[in-house]
Amino acid sequence: MGTAAAAGEGAGRALRWLPWLGLCFWAAGAAAAAARGTDNGEALPESIPSAPGTLPHFIEEPDDAYIIKSNPIALRCKARPAMQIFFKCNGEWVHQNEHVSEESLDESSGLKVREVFINVTRQQVEDFHGPEDYWCQCVAWSHLGTSKSRKASVRIAYLRKNFEQDPQGREVPIEGMIVLHCRPPEGVPAAEVEWLKNEEPIDSEQDENIDTRADHNLIIRQARLSDSGNYTCMAANIVAKRRSLSATVVVYVNGGWSSWTEWSACNVRCGRGWQKRSRTCTNPAPLNGGAFCEGMSVQKITCTSLCPVDGSWEVWSEWSVCSPECEHLRIRECTAPPPRNGGKFCEGLSQESENCTDGLCILDKKPLHEIKPQSMENASDIALYSGLGAAVVAVAVLVIGVTLYRRSQSDYGVDVIDSSALTGGFQTFNFKTVRQAGNSLLLNSSLQPDLTVSRTYSGPICLQDPLDKELMTESSLFNPLSDIKVKVQSSFMVSLGVSERAEYHGKNHSGTFPHGNNRGFTAVHPRNKTPYIQNLSSLPTRTELRTTGVFGHLGGRLVMPNTGVSLLIPHGAIPEENSWEIYMSINQGEPSLQSDGSEVLLSPEVTCGPPDMIVTTPFALTIPHCADVSSEHWNIHLKKRTQQGKWEEVMSVEDESTSCYCLLDPFACHVLLDSFGTYALTGEPITDCAVKQLKVAVFGCMSCNSLDYNLRVYCVDNTPCAFQEVVSDEKHHGGQLLEEPKLLHFKGNTFSLQISVLDIPPFLWRIKPFTACQEVPFSRVWSSNRQPLHCAFSLERYTPTTTQLSCKICIRQLKGHEQILQVQTSILENERETITFFAQEDSTFPAQTGPKAFKIPYSIRQRICATFDTPNAKGKDWQMLAQKNSINRNLSYFATQSSPSAVILNLWEARHQHDGDLDSLACALEEIGRTHTKLSNITEPQLEEADFSYSRQNGL
């Protein structure tokens, strides 16, 4: 084996030296021939140029080359004049058999041109281990010597997969500088870098704002909104292309305030009010997660408008001297006071004239008192006799009518002349007192009526029979209002109305209305048919509704059944391993919040606690209200009671605040708070078009064992808790709902409320006197402070066989809204159709804890928060989530929270606690483009229907 190897190595060396040996033999032969030719005087052979000898000149030299994958490369070399060309690689001659040569003649110079090329394989390059790259060089010979070409290196081309540095995403303000770094993968030859934006190449030559020449980095000198996008670094050489990870660039815009609007007009036409001006965060509007504007969007200042003063007349002047025309004058001026600030001018004449016939005026040369025309005497006599005759006839008719009526109504203590008291309508009544001196039907029997003086009695009308006095004074349920008045004029006309000042105060009796033996609302069994009036009163109520529940880290929901009041404790609001007994109550007694000026209480006073409990996430408190929501007509405030018992304003619903958040829905207000306490909503009407929603309902007795039957009409604030209070008291006293309650829109236009009974069957029923129509003053309804108002109507059957009652109850505001309650009922308990007060499911499970208390499963909630809490290049962050859920105001509150999306979802949970409309939320998310699956299709156990239901629209 050793001998064979030595022989092979010797053969190799011989082959490498072969070109030199051949070249030497060729040179020697050429020299000998030249000598012979010279000696013999012969010419040079054609193969030898006649020009002076030159060294070979390379026309083409080998170039650097790269081996791609396993494909060999070819190295070329061309020279003239050249007799031989051989390649030398890495200092060693390439075998002659590996050369491919071509020979040609240069026509212009007649010199020989020789071209040679060889192939270099990947294996040859890989097998070479030297201090430098694999290289090859051409050596060309001519008869004068040799020439060497440049060295051409041969390398294996490659490009690694991983970038040494990927570009990183950036969030920069508008007009800021953006620098994205990129270090491409290692490769031979070195990779060239190209930048892509949203998969489109970037041409820095067309955009002077972009520079890509600095060490493969991308530099944007001044960021624009259009520069937001996904940027990718692309590296490529002759072998492959590589893509870096995409870097998201977000160019955000911080919000800026617009200019203030002009100050609005003073909200009151007369007296002290306020003006406001506003600005919006639109200059520019925050984009792509930019910061919201800091500061308030609304400013208010107080203003004072001069009140118009209507003019009033001075006293008349003395009569002037009688003129020749037999007239004298007197005048007065509108200066007591004069009209100011747009007040009305005095109505009436500023000048009066009268005929004066005291003998100073002359007609036809005679004093007037001496002139007595016969025609004037005759006319005066006719008028006198006609008047006397008409008076006699009228008195006779009146006496006969009164006598007949007293005989037919002798059982009553008064003589009713106007039949409108029996047929309905709000009419006046004529009555005269009974002749007996000690008749108890008089408001004060010790006073004798004066037929010439008008008196006003302030207090309830108490027209009762002496035999029923003891029974009727036992009533503690119906307390008459102090502002219902009866005005007795000289003609004994009785009318109901509102009086602010009374000229004579009658004695208020302790009991003026009938009640049954069970102290409920059943009918009276009178000994005599005594007329009476039942007016509005306040029912006795319990002082507080209360519910409690124990909650921990998982959170939950606390609901006050049938009241519309609820409390949502979010997941994580209570620290782990802690639990609290949380309570919630509603004040049903006299409200502690006293109205200030025109301010009105719109909701119940709700207390939640314990007050020393600290939460890490805002909780949601839902409070019902009775306002017809409109920012043009109401200025609604959230108030909190301090430990000293005083009420202070937390915020106005329209104001911007970072301490709490109020979202006003048509029937409830959802408040995000971080401290427990007692809260209530108040409203200040801005215009006369401000509307309170009242719920009107009619109740009757469960059964009727006598001829009398009572209807009770309630007008309460349209909040479920106010109506529940009425329902509880009616159930306690045996009452029955006769008709579905309805909503009445009561305007703040100072007009009173009228309640009347209409369409009573004339031959089956009759309404007792003075109860067909009753009127409630505006202030009593508008500032009712949630106390239930009710008005009672007394009906009487003609016979016990009448068991059906059909009539209408009309409740209307003068120059306002009207509602009709159609009563169609049986007075027998076993024949009456029952109308339920509330859905029974609403009183089940007042406290729910853990996942079942929430409509959105916790896993889905976490994904939504993770998605929207992170700003996105297209601006699809929590602000868009808020917008899709109709939350467009006071977004600065959410910006201060650690997870704005979580707080927005908590607010969604509070708003949809009864419907759980997950489809609407899923549609909103799909519109944003963050999800493609509807939440309603999730079948997790958390999506089971809640164990209670609620109907807010009708409160039942």
C-alpha cells in the first residue's frame, strides 16, 4: 500500500509539472528553428509574430465567485498573445485535463488569443483549509515570458435564518422621531436589506421624511398618522430571503381642548340662576390611545336676571270741574310702580269721564234738572216694573225648588242644589246651612253665616252626620291635606281649589273619613247616608327596607327585590381571603334630604355599607329615578349624606369627574363609586318642560258587604320602590289592584292635578257628593318627596244585587298629560280577576355571589380586557369599546383605572342585570373586529338565566 501511494503521489507531481515541461520543449524547439532560419537567411515561421515581442495581456480575468448549494462555478481567463494558459489554485497548478481551452486569432492585430476555463466544485472549496479563502489565478505564457491575472476568490454562499436584531414596535407622539433597528442574518455574500410597511416596499427616495441608509435602520424624522402600521425588515442575497418579525408602530395623538363656547343664557328668567359654557376634547381628538384632555369640559357661573315688574295704577285723581259738555274727568297714572324690565303695562283706562247733572250744565237755556221728557219717564217705569216682576218669579221658583229638594234629600245634612256633584266633573256646589243652631254639619256651629261677607275656610271639608262622628274619628289612615280649601261666598257657593292664605281657619277634625272594622280600606256601614269628601293623604310607611349578603374575592350582586335598587361588587374588588357582610337599605320614612329652592328629589335615599370597607375596584350602584331624562330640561345631581347628617353634592351628571361616574338611563342611574354611604338623586328643572314620571293606579276593596264601595287612586313617583310601598300597604289592609298602572308625564309648569270619576252607570251606582272630582296643588305633586299620594272616591249601590262596577278614572294635569284608568271589576271577591303586583321571581335570591352573579363568563371577560386594554394601531382600544356601549362622556374617569375595559364591563353588567343581552355585546365586539364568536353561543354554566326577573317599564 505504501509503494502504491508513493507511486500515485509521484505521478501527481509529474502531472503538475507537465505544463512546464511542454512549455520548455516548445521554447527550445522554437529557439533552434530561429537560429537555423537566421543562418540560412530564411524568414520566421508564421506562428511567430513579426512584431516586437510582448508579454501576454489579459483580456478577461477570473472574477470572484460564490457556490450556491452544490452547483459548481466556472472561472474564465482570456489573454493575447498567449501560447499557453493554465490555472493555479491555492498555489498549486490545476491539472491540464481540467482545463478547457479555445484559441482564436485577433483580426485587428493578428495575434493569437487563447481562452481557458475551469470548474470549481463545492467539495474542492470545503476540502481546502487555509488561512484565506479558496482562490485561483491564471498564468499565461508568450515567447517573451509570463503574465499573472488577479486572484479570484471562490466562496460557498449562504444566509442564516435568524436576524441578529429584529425591529421593535414603537408608540410615538405625532411629529416625534421613529428609529427602527434591524441587523440582518449572517451570510455570504452579505445580505441586502429592504423595509416593508404593511407588506408594501418603502421607497426612501420618494419620501424625504424616511431614511433607510443608516446601517440598515429605518428612520422617520417626523412621525405622521399615516406612518402607523406594521413594519418588516427584509434581508436577501443570492441564496435566500429572510423576514424579520413585524414591528407595530403606533403614532398617537394626545387630546386637546377646543375653544370655549359662548356662555349660555341664564337658566332662569328671573332671579338667581347659572350660566354654563363647554368645550370638547376635539382639538385634536385623542387617537390611537392618546391621552384624554385634562381638566373640566363644562364651566358654570352664577347669574342674576332682572325680574320683570308689571306696572300698577296710582289712585284716581279728584274729579275735574264739570265741562260745558256736562262731563267731568279724573285720571290715574301707571306709576305704582311703573313697568320695568319688560313688565306689563297697566291694564285698563288711564282716564274716566262722567256726566255731571248738578245744575251747572245748561241745555236749551234751561237747567237739566228742570227738563223731564215724557219718554224718559215712561221708559223708567217700564224697566222698574219688569225688574220687580222678574225678581218675584225667580224667588218663587227658587223657594219651591229648594223645598222639594230638601224633602227628597232629608237624610243628608246639606241641601245639594247643583246635580253636577252626582254626575261627575269638577263643579261648584250651592248649599245652605240647616236651620238648627247646633247642627254639627257646619264647620263651626257657633258662627252664624253672613250673607254679605265672603269667607274662606282653610282645612278639610268635614260634612258628617252626628251619629257617625265617633266611627269616623277613629280613622288614622286618611289624613286630609292642609292646602285643600272651601270658599263660602255670600251665595253659599262651594268650590275646591288651592289657597295660599286663609281669611278664616276652620277647626281641623281628627278624623274625617270612614274606614272598616279591620282598620283597612273596607267600606263604611253608616247609620245614615252622610256626605263626605275624601282627599289626598299620605299613607303610613315603614321606615326602612333592608337586605344583606356576604361577599368575598369573587364578588357578586345584591338586589333589593321589586325596588330597582341593586349593588354590583366586581370580581377582585375585595382582597383574597377576605369577606364582608354588605348591606343595602332604602329609607321609606320622611326623606332626610330637604329640597333646596327648586330642587326636587328624584330617587329614593339608598344606603350601602359598611362605610369603612375599602374596595380596589369601583362598585356599581343602581338607583331608580322618576325624571324624564333630558339634559335640556333637567340638571341632575348625585348627592351623598355626610356623617353629620348633611347632604353634599358629589357631582352633576353632565360634569366631568375622575372620582366617580354616573350613567343616566331612562329609568335608572348607574353610579360607579369607591366608597359606601347614603346616596340620592336630585333634579333642578331648567325649563317648564321638565317632566316627572308618575305612576297612577286604582285600588278597591277585596269584598263589599254593604252598599258603599271605595275607590282609591294613587299618584306616586315612577320608581319601583315607591309603588311597592303602596302595594305593601294595600295588601296589608285588604286592597286589590283593579287596573294595570299607567305612566303620567307631569310637567313643571305650576299647573295642578285633577282626578275625577267618569261614566258611572246612572241607575246602578251613584257617587256621593263632593267626591266626583278632586284637585291636587302643583307643589304637593311636584315636591311629594316620594310620599304616596292617594285620593279616595265613595260610591254607593242602589241595590245589593248590583255586583259589577264599570267606570273611568281620569287623571290629568291642567294644560298637560292625561291618563284614563278603565275600571271593570266585580265587588264580589270570588268573581274578581286578580292582577298581580310584581313578578314573583323578582323577590327570589336577593344576594348572588360568585360567577352566577355575572352575565359575562370570567374567562371571556379576561380575554376582552386583555385585548382592549392594550392600544392598537387602528385605535381599537377601550375607548371604542366604551363608544360601542353608548358610553361617550367623561372618558377621563376610565383612563385613570388600572383596567378601563374591566370597569366598562362592570357598567355593562349593572345596566343589563335583568336582560343579560349578550348578543348586543357580541355584535359590538364584532363591529370593532376583536372577536368573531357571539357570546350567546357559549354554553358555560355561568350563562344560565338569573333566578330573578324584573319588569321596569310597568313596575309590576
